[in-house]
Amino acid sequence: MLKRVMRILVIVCSVFVLVACSTTKKQHYWEKEAANAQQKGAYSMGLGDEGEFDVVESYNISEDDVVSGQKVYFEYDQYTVETTYQPIITANVKYLTAHPQSMVRLEGHTDEVGSREYNIALGEHRANAVRDALIAKGVARNQISTVSYGKEYPVATCVDSHKKRCQLNRRTVIIYTELG
């Protein structure tokens, strides 16, 4: 009986070792996000000089470069579109007004702080703020839909040592659902 238990234990341990050794290196979420961003030309990100997470915006976006997945970030517990993001807004306005058959969905997101209900409302305010900025510059209201996901789809895990990573979750994502 003891031999049988030992044999099963050896097999279980062997399987565990094989599985552990065969796992591939996982790509960190910020590496995936940076690769996506660089591919789309919207922004780049990485660890700053002091080991803090930085989002470095590069707004050389032309009307022809407008792509799904562009992001507008927000400060903690805020839903005001900062002037920093006006080039993204302007590029999308130019594209949408030149292509009236194009449609966008604005997806509002929050970090994980707060209740589900509060974050759904905050995500909605963020999506609506970007919608209002687009409409104020001439985009037709019927070209835009909004949705709030609140804290349901984070791209970063907020941990005490890297609270700046939470900023990646406080965003509205511009998704083209129909291109003209």
C-alpha cells in the first residue's frame, strides 16, 4: 500500500514539474498594451525614470491614421476631457465628419476603486464627455454610441507600489464599428 501511494505521489510530482517547466513566458499587460499602441500609432508607454508607470502621448495622428482603440485617459474620479487629448478628438472629428457613414462606440472604463454601480456611472460620464467633445466639434450624434463597462475590463492591475498603472484603467476607448 505504501509503495502504491509513493508511486502515485512520484507521478503527481513529475506531472507538476513538467507542467511548470513547459509554461511559456507570459507577456505583462503593459507590454501587450504598448505593442498594441505602437502598432496603432496612438501612444506609447513604459516605466519612467523613477520606476513609476508613465503614459507618454504622441499625438501625430492625422485623419488618415484614425484607428479603433484610441484612448482618452482621465484623472482619478474625473470625467473631464483634458486639452492634452484634443489632437485625438480633432483627428476623429475630421474623419467622422468626412465619412458620415462611419460609426464609433465610446467605451467608458474606470479603475477598481469604488462600487460597481458608482463605476458604471463614472464610466458612462467619461464616454459621454468624449461624445460631447466630438459633437461640439461637428460630429453627428447618430454616428456615436456609448457604453460603460465600469471596472469590469481593466487593462492594468492596481497595486500599491505602482498606483500610476491604475491610470490605464481610467479611460474611454474609441472603437470604430463601421468605417466609411
